[in-house]
Amino acid sequence: MSTPQKMSPVDTAWLRMDRPNNLMQILGVMLFDGELDMHRLRQAVQERMLAHARFRQRVRRDATGYWWVDDPDFDLDNHVRRAALPGKADQAELQRFVAELASQPLNPGRPLWEFHVVDTRMGGQALVSRFHHCIADGIALVSVIMSLADGAAPRALPAPSGVAAHHSHDDMLWNLVWQPVTRAAELSLRASSALWSRYWRWMANPLQAVELARTGTGMTAEAAKLLLMPDDSDTRFKGTPGLDKRVAWSEPIALPHVKAVGRVLDSSVNDLLLSSVAGALRAYLAERGDPTDDIEIRAMVPVNLRQAGDAGKLGNRFGMVTLELPAGVANPLARLYETRRRMQAMKHSYQPALTLSILGLAGLGPKLVQEQLLDFLASKATAVMTNVPGPQQALHIAGARLRQPFFWVPQSGSIGMGVSILSYDSQVQFGLITDRKMVPDPERIVHRFAEEFQKLMMLVLMEPWDCLDDPDVVHAHTAFYWGGEPPATPDPPRAVRAGRARRKTKG
């Protein structure tokens, strides 16, 4: 038996964030070749997951707050089960099953996690997982699940610096997600109630916040900017979520292809993937007849704030950074370069440390105040987006080869969309979870992710590389790649020569 442990303020904030229309659950789907050996799976869970006391504990509340306490009736059969689906499931049936789980709360009288083993008609079984966010953030939970792999060491929850070595690209956002942001973490710990009270004073005196955001630097100025941040574009993706969810995932894209295109276009893997997400969302809106010109879709992106000393620990240690996806840009090449510019501007943001502090302070205050604050932050965004690098070699769990993994983090407040990008075994997987009222057919979006990337790959394959830094020149004779009429420009050869001349003049 372990000693009861007081829940941290940040974890408390995530526990109390549950709402019927947005449950704070991290969902996962792993597709396998062949069948899992149930005995070996249970043994791996017993030896590796349950080595962390948190997975044997339930939540207890008293007058002083929330506590982690051992579940005296813990039974692994309540947490590792075969799913009772009629027959074997195809992809659509499996997606419906996962969507139903996304709308069902976990049993509060037990440890807040579970696995479902599902037979499928897709060449093997699926393992569907649910974890409440108060247990740990997605960064830690992905590591815990990967520790179930055959041959993995018990309690394999690696330090962030060790995880970073799993992948070969050094794109900025991947590193933000996985490497410890030591200075930001220290700043978040020093953010005191003084910053909190100042934040509320700005609510009453916005002009003071405007001046500070314009002229200030550091953490305090970042708080002013966050307060003054305008809402992103009003699209069908925004609104009040309902109870019903939808999930979908796409076929993977070869990571070496993404890297090769990125080298030619002088863009990172993340630039290409995020630009493709923006293009897919734009194309869906256009298909529905919605306006698309100049729209901005803001996503909240988790950023890891773990330090080396946090290795092996669960809990939540991350902040959030806001990223505006330029979905209003029609030209795929121009959209990519705008995405790249915005990614570069994010490098020195204090937002992650600030949002971690806000979550911790919210967990210490009354639940009503927490809800008002988080509703305010959620109103500024349309989606939550995770971008996680997984192992770049195939894993086997319980004797079966893991073919494709997907994970989704929950959407808080009024946010109704979650985008998941995960690299694994030299492939990139896309997943999407949506509110049924807003997007009843997320599969029509996820299939477009690959299509948007293919447009960029076609440009690289068919256009002279020395003209690809000028989207207008390329658009003059490749408009058929993405539809629409080319702009009024000289004929293609003259346009290409003009673009080359401009670059020589700049050089």
C-alpha cells in the first residue's frame, strides 16, 4: 500500500475541467498486424504500467482538496478488456466505437484509465486506450504505452532529452514538444500571485495592458498579449460542442518524402505538415460553401516543460502556445512559406510557461473561477493540436507488430476539434476528433492532409527548383494543381525568367 498523495494544482485543474460535452480524456488507438497475446499484454501492464502507483490509485476528495489513494478493490480485469462489438470491426465501425468512448466518462470509483482489445477486419486487432488527463500529460502517457513494447525495460518513462534522440529531425516544434524548456519551466515556477492579480487588473483597465503588450518584454508582457489576443475567424469549426464526437484517421505519409520536399523548399517537417493541415481545413470549408478568404484558424499546441529531474514521473508538466494556421491563403506554396514565417516567430515565446502557471493557479482557486478563465482562453482558439515524434522503428506489443498508432488530447471549454500528428516507423499519421454538430464527417478532412502535401511534392517534382521561392511565379503556370484561375501574369517562360532576375537582384 502506498501513502495517499495530494494532487498537484495543475493536475487538479485538469480533473475539474471535465464537462459532459468535453471530457478530459486522452484517447489512443493502436492498429496491429495479427492478434495480441492477452496473457503477455496483461503481464506487460502488470510489470511496467502498474509499477507507477498512479495506475493503481483512484481520486478521493476531502475538505483540503483532491488526493491519490490506493484502490482497495483494484482488479486488472476492470481495465484490460475485450471490446464487445458485433463481429469484427472495419475502420468505420472502429471509429464509431472510439467516438462513443470519447463521450463516456471513466468510472470515478476506479483508477481513471482502461484498455479495450478490439477484433477488426483490417489485418489484425486494435488496442483502444483511455486515460484521464489528471493522471499525466500526453507526453508522459505515450512513453508509458511505448514501454509496453516487447523487450522494453520496466518503468520506461524516459527523460525528455532521451526521447529527443528517438527521431532524426530537429524541427523546432518537435523539439518544443519533447525537449525540456528549462528557462520557461523556471519562469513558470516563479510566476506568483502578483502576476495573477495583475492579469485581473488588466481586465478592468485594458489600455494598460495594450501599452505593456506593445512596449514590454518577457513574461508580464506575454500575459498582456494573451489577454488582448483577438478571437480567430468565426467558422463552422467554432461553437458550443455537443455530447457526440466523431473520430477519423488517414493513411500515413512516408516521412522520408516529407523530409526530401522540405529540403528543396527550405522548410521543416513541421512547416510542411502544419501547412497541409491548414490547407485541408480550408478545402473542407470551401466544399461546404463557406467563406475562406483571409481566415485564421488558431490552434493550441502543447509544449513540454519537463526537466531532466522529471524523468519517470507522471503528472502534467506542459504549457500551451497558440499557433495561427494561415487557412485563408489559397496558394499552397505561399501558405507553406507563411507557416514557416510564423513558426520562426514562435521560437522565443513565453506563452508555454505562462499557461502552465495559469493552470496551476486555476487549480488552487474556486472551480467557478477556473471555468471562467479557461472558457476565456478556449474562446481564442478553434482546435487543440498535438505533434509528437514516436519511435522510428517498428514496435511489437504482446507479440503483434504495431502498424499505426494514433493519440488525441482532449479539447477544453468550447473547443470542438483535436488534430493529432504522430511520426512512427518512418511514417507520419494524421488523426482528427471533432464535435458531431460542427463536423459530422471528419474523414473528409483527414484524407485531404495527404492531398495537400502531394500538391507541394508535385511542385518539387515538376517545377524548376530555382523558381520555387516565388509562389506567384509558380502559380502562373501551375494553378491546375490546386484549382482556380492563374493570376494575370506574363506567359510561363517570361514569368520564370522574371522571378530569376528578381532573385539575382536581391542577391
